[in-house]
Amino acid sequence: MNTFSCSRTLLAAVVTCALFAPVGCVADEGQSSLIVLGVVPFEEGGECVAPNNSSVWLAKGVLDVSFAGTGMTQPAVIQNQLNSSNNLQNSNIQNAEVRLSEQLMEIVFATEGGGSLGAVEFTQPMAATSIAPGASQGFFFDVPSSIVDEIRDRVVAQFGSEVTVPMLMKARVRGLRSGTGTGRDVESREFTFPFDVCFGCLRTCVPTTASVDDGMGGTVDSDLCSFENCLNNPALSGGSCGNAYGVPVYPACCTGAAEDFPAASCL
């Protein structure tokens, strides 16, 4: 982003000239005050975190929709491109800090025959996070369970549930520049991210054996996380952010030691 003096020639060539300081204007020039630098991969078994800086970027994601009632949570890093130098208003209020407010999402089906399914669009509020001039901040692209349910229903109706369907997330982030006056709204340029929707591809089973009543006065050792139990149990326990996205996950029946007998529905 370049800073220049406001002249007739330059103003004629610039669509928008946002006034930041008495001495000049800041031109967008096809860029944006907010830039989504990239999305960050989850570490298997790790915590649900979105680091402010990363040197590792994820090229693609995977969402397992075989678990009912779960969403999609993708950590990402956004940067405030505004410069702190020469960026004070007459009242000496710094106006280069940006507070995030919401994300605007569009999810499209990037597969042959997917055009007839249309796009799923929604707006999701974000926690009020401030980003200093030139700084980066971790945040989450959140897709609620209701949207994931809609995606699943459309996929099943068109392709069935024995498929993996490529999708494309198109997202923009909005924020509010600090200071006073007009022209404080800022919005990132569109960030696109491909991911696959699958049915059961992230499910994994952790052997958990418990002594179960055999109905004849004795007990028998039972693997609570047999393939059948793992496949049929709709409840999710694993997952970095509590949903079936990005890393292998497991059903609720795969948790706990033998003495902590899980719910009977796992059998």
C-alpha cells in the first residue's frame, strides 16, 4: 500500500482515496487493508488454537460430515496492512488499528454437476479482536453446524453418501478502523480455500475394552470401539475444536478407561 500526495492526476486514476492524515491519502490499488495470509493446519491431538504467526500454511482441508451436529473450524492468520507512521488524525487519535467484526462466507460445490446445487452463503459474527498496524492475528473461520447440515443434505441428494465432494470456501473479513469520522469500515479481499466433504474418512477407533454382562451371569470382554460401533455411533468426542475437521476423530464410545463405562448406546 503506497502513500502519496493528493493531486488531480492521481485522484483521477484512483477509484477510492481514503483520508488518513492531513498530509496525504492512502490508495488501495487492488490490495486491501486486511489480508488473510493463509490458513493453518491443526496438529493431530493438539489444542484448538489459531497462532498469530505461522510459516506453515495448509493447502486443503477435509470435513467429515458423517458425524451429526458438528461444524467446521479452520484457524487462519489475518494481517492489518495499514501503516502506523503518519497515520494520526488532527486529534492525535491513531486510526490504523482495526477491530474485526464479522466474516462473510460463500461455500460452492467445486465438482462436475455441483453447479445445480447452488452456493451456501452466510455471515458469521467474530469476536471483537483488535489488530495493531502492521501486525498479524490468528482467528477462526467458523462454519456452524446448521450450514454443515445443509451442505450434507445437498451432497447426499445429488451424489449419495459414498462419495468425496470437493468444495470451495470463499471468505471475506470485515473490520472497523479506530478513530473518528467516516470511512472507517474495512474489508479484506476475498480469500478462497478448497476442502473436501467426505463421509467417514476421518473416523478412527481407539481400542477400549470393558467387561460386559453376557446375560448368563458372567461377563465377557467387549471392544467398545469395534468397527461396527465406530461406524454407527453419531456422537463425536474427538477433534481439535469439537468437530470432525482436519484431523482424525473418534466417536464418544472410544473414550474412557474400562472402569468408566461409556454410554450403552455405544454397544
